[in-house]
Amino acid sequence: MINDLKKDSEDRMQKSLESLEQGFAKVRTGRAHPSILNGVMVPYYGSDVPLNQVANVGVEDSRTLVVQPFERTMVSTIDKAIREAGLGLNPITSDSIRVPMPALTEETRRDMQKVARNEAENAKVAIRNIRRDVLGDLKTLLKDKDISEDDERRASDDIQKITDKNVAEVDRRLAAKEAELMKV
């Protein structure tokens, strides 16, 4: 029972770390990477679908993405979707779509760092909320006399260690992302 709670908390905290990585992928560094366009939704036959379902996204060089639509009629629609995605990108259209990455200024890099810190803080909050939920479950088990006070105390200490480990991992990933953002 206690082991199930520990395992569940580790799994949920791991998902928070994965979510953090997805958030970091949206924070662009100035180098072209296909994940920058992951959040772009394209209208396709009456519904919005992710860009990668209507086109191939690749890297031409370190500063340019290439979007190759599966259907030629989608070129202008994809171009419009990228422009309106709020990423600050201006695609160049021909048979395919080329998306040059604008160079980041010092001020833009600082703004991107703030966004990265916010993503990291959200991940830490999620991890702490998981800890709170599991500790609440332990208290309920203790109250129902399903576990002893000693078991509850040991399990609480273990949950805290798992939480500390995951929060340290968030800090490590944030430091790596900040270093990547500030590299010119």
C-alpha cells in the first residue's frame, strides 16, 4: 500500500519533469529545432490539427526550419497558422515553407530566461502538490488505522526525499536551459 503510493508519486513527478521539457522546448534559443512549431495548430477540413499531421517539419540549417506540406493547397494555410501562433516567426513561402529563426538580442534572451524560470517554477509547484496529495493519503491511512505511525513517518520521509530529488532535477534542467539561452 505504501509502496504503491511511493511508486505513484514517482510516476506523477516524472510526468511533471516531462511536462517541463515540453515547456522548455517552446522556449526558443535562436537555433532551429522542429519542436518550436509543436504548438502550431492548422485548420484542416473544418478542425484544427497539429502542424506535424499536415506537414513534415525539418531543419535546413542551424537557423532555418523547412515545413513541407503533404498537400500543396495547404501552403498558405500553414503559413498563416505559423504567423498567428505568437512565436514571432515570419515564414517565407514557395513550394515549401522556410521559417528563418530571428537572432536573439540580449533583452530577448533575458525574457526567454524569465519564461524558462516560470516553467520551472510551475513544475516545482506540481511536484509539491503531488507530495501534498500523497502525504494526505498517508494521513488517511493512519487515521483509518491501516498503517502505524512509524510506517507513516518513514513513508513521509521517503516521499520528501523523492520530492527533493525531483526539485533538484528541475533546478538542474533550468540551469542547463538558462546556459543554453545565454550562449551566443
